[in-house]
Amino acid sequence: MNELRKIKRLISARRSSQWSSGKYDWQKPFDTLRHKWVEVPTTRSGRKSTADLLSLSDQELLAEWTTSRQDITTGSEFAHRGWYHTLYAESMRGKKLLDIGSGFAIDSITFAQHGAKVTFVDLARSNLEVVQRLCGLFSLKSTSFILMEDIGSLHTLDMDYDLIMAMGSLHHAPVGIIKPEVQELVKHLKTGGRWLQLAYPKTRWIRDGSLSFDKWGEMTDGKGTPWAEWYDLPKLLHLMEPTHFDVVLSQEFHNSDFIWFDLLYRGNKMESKFDE
Ligand SMILES: C[S@@+](CC[C@H](N)C(=O)[O-])C[C@H]1O[C@@H](n2cnc3c(N)ncnc32)[C@H](O)[C@@H]1O
């Protein structure tokens, strides 16, 4: 309980100081994020603008995506994205999957190739256009594409997703902005469904010098990144309250550069109390 109060106090302190005083404007959070995120991570440390990717020929775009996946999942980078492709891909057949902040969709296209029906959601139209073109080139049919203008864009999503995944997307804005987004997303997850998230752990933040989150964003993801915030399990579960999740995995990996959450959705505590 004390821990919960501490987190609430931290959130409100952060809201009043860092949000307004940093160089990024959080009054229109999704515009601020969109300004940066018209580029997507491609290789282990590289990013490309999706306008540039759209100017490639089909062959070149396919080669770019295929090389990116290889770079980020094999050899020493098996410990980056390869392990969870291996762990989850075979279980994806027939599953309805929502990828929030799909970027270059290295993970979600891979899961689509293993039979998942994927809804790709992103803030930037050009990012989605790249992914849509790739899905066409890979002849992936069970796909849909949602441009997220703001949280309202999520209202019309189906209500029966088996999985929601957020790979490196939701830690790029202050938790006070992300909480309503998470709350909306969870409404679209089946009871018994899974929440998969890749984020940055506190260990990395401390190792990098405990910078303010606007400065840390620029360190982790390059110039113009408005925010990067560490996550741990209590913080994530707090964002999801009053819904209830069991923890399948909560694990730092790749030399604590990342943290993985795999949570099993048990439903809404408030509703189940009401039902009793
Ligand atoms: C660091 S990239 C990660 C892309 C991809 N998921 C991956 O694993 O490589 C962040 C992506 O998430 C999107 N994004 C950032 N913040 C978001 C938010 N709050 N909601 C939805 N998408 C977001 C960006 O447009 C961008 O495509």
C-alpha cells in the first residue's frame, strides 16, 4: 500500500514538474510523439525514416526488413529479440494480436507469418504504410491497420484480442499520459489473454546516470526522442489497476538493456466484486 502511495506521489510530482518544464510539449502528447516517431528502429542500434523506406523498391524494402530481423534476432542478438520469437512464434497460429506502436513490425510481422491475425496500430501514417506494404509483399492476409490520432482511435478496436503487445512503444511518454491508453487497450483484451511488453528497466536508467526522462530518451533513442521512462512490474501493474493480471514473466534481458513483461489477464477486479 505504501509502495502504491509512493508511486502515485511520484506520478503527480512528475506531472507538475517534468512534463511542463522540459523542452517537449505534452499538451498534445501524440503530436509530440509523432514528431519523433516517423522513424523506426531497424537494426540493433539503427533507425530509418519511414518516408525513406517508402521510397525503396519492393525488393529493397523486403531486403531491408529481412536484414533488420536477422540483425536483431541472431548471433549475439538472439538475446535481444531472437529468444522471444523462438518462445512465442509457434503459439501464435490463429491468435488475434494487437501490436500497439508497431514501427517496422519486426516482431508482429514475424508472428503474422506464424499465423497470428494482426492489427497494427501506430501514431504515424508513414510507419503503417511501410508495414502495410510489407504485409502485401509477404502475402499476409489477416491483417488490419489503425492510425492512432489519439486515444479515441482505439475505441473502435475489437473487444476480443488474445494478445496485446507493446514492444518499445509505451515507455516513450510520461505514465500519466500512458495510463489512459493502457486502460483503453486492456478493454480490448479477452479475459485469459496476454499482455506482452518490452520496456527499459530501472537498472539501465541507473547505469546511464539517472537522467530526467526527456534527457534519457535522447540517450536511448537518439535526438528528438521526447521521453524514455523505466518500467518495473509494480509500475506497470499500477497503470493497469483496477484490472488484474497474473505474472507469467517479468525479466530483464540483454545485459539489462530491456525488461520483458508477459502478463495473463484475469479481468476487472471492480466488475468481479460487483458480480459476486
Ligand atoms: C521505438 S519504436 C518501436 C517500434 C516497434 N514496436 C519495435 O519493436 O521496433 C516506437 C513506435 O511506437 C510508436 N509509439 C510511440 N508512442 C506510442 C504510444 N503512446 N502509443 C502508440 N504508439 C506509440 C511510434 O510511432 C513508433 O512506431
